[in-house]
Amino acid sequence: MEHGEEKAQINYEAVSDVVPEAKTYQQEEQQHEQQLLNLLDEDRLQYAGSIVLGLSDALVELTGALAGLTLALQNVKLIALSGLITGIAASMSMAASEYLSTRSEITKKNPVRAAIYTGVAYICTVILLILPYLFFENYYLDLTIALTTAVIIIAVFNFYISIAKGESFRERFFEMAGLCLGVATVSFIIGYFIRQWLGIEI
């Protein structure tokens, strides 16, 4: 939408010398563009990096952990408990890291707000990924739902960012989804071998 607004403004500028009324329309287009940007919430865009950090780390780390735990433990309550503890601890760690990182940089971002965005994005992702294990007894089904949820989160967030910043949705989506699912696959395999190696039976 924003690109369309920019093209319209260029067209109005081109004809403004010939048609004086075009300047009025140009001003209206500028106001319209500003309204669109406000709808996208520029404050969140400013902290998009912090949100990306929380989301991407939670998606990659927790999907990997859940995949490994699913095959290693094969008990939904233990998987949910382990995943939740891991997720909460990691969210606080990531928030603290983002605070220190932002504070050490020359930026307009508030370190506390950056940390909050990172931590909240992380913990929300953790909750969404853990939920299936609290409702369904089939741990393979739970893992499938968790991975599907992860892909949906990646798609929604990257769509928002691609619209707001004019970046390629497909490239961002496949990169992030590939990392997430790749780590989950490797962790799933590792979980299997660890279970066999230690002879764990629960």
C-alpha cells in the first residue's frame, strides 16, 4: 500500500505545474500515507529488531528443544514441564542480553523497552509452542502442532515486516522457517540417539 502511495505522489508532482489542483491531492496523499504508517505502529517497527530477536531465538531454540525432548522423554507432561522451564529461563536471559546490548549501542532505542519487547516476544512464543502438550496426549501430534504453530508465527510476523519495511516476504520467511525446522529436525535425531545411548525408558 505504501508503495502505491509513493507512486501516486510522484504522479501528482509531475502534473502539479500543469494542474494546480494536483498539489492539493498530493497533500492528501501524504496525509493518507502518514495514516497508514501510524496504523503499522512505528514504535513497534523501531523495536522490530528486538522482537525479531525474541521470536527467532524462541522459535529456533524451543522447537529444537521440544523436538529433542519429545523423542527422548515421550511423556507430554515431562516435555511440557521441561520446555516451559527452558523457555522461561531463556526468555529472561534473552531480555537481559538485549538490555545490555542496546545499552552499549549508540541508538535511540530505550534499553528497558527493547528488553521488554524481546522478553515478551520470547515468552509468548514459548506459551504458544507448549500449549499442544497441555491438551493432547499424543506427543507426536503435539510436536506437529508446535512446528505448524512456529511456521504460522514466522509467516505472520514476516508478512507484517515485509509490508512495513518493503522487504521480500518470501526470502525472510523461507530463511527463518528453514532455520527453525532444520534445528528441530537435528534435535529430533539427537533426542533419538541420546535415548538409545542412555537406555531411557519412561
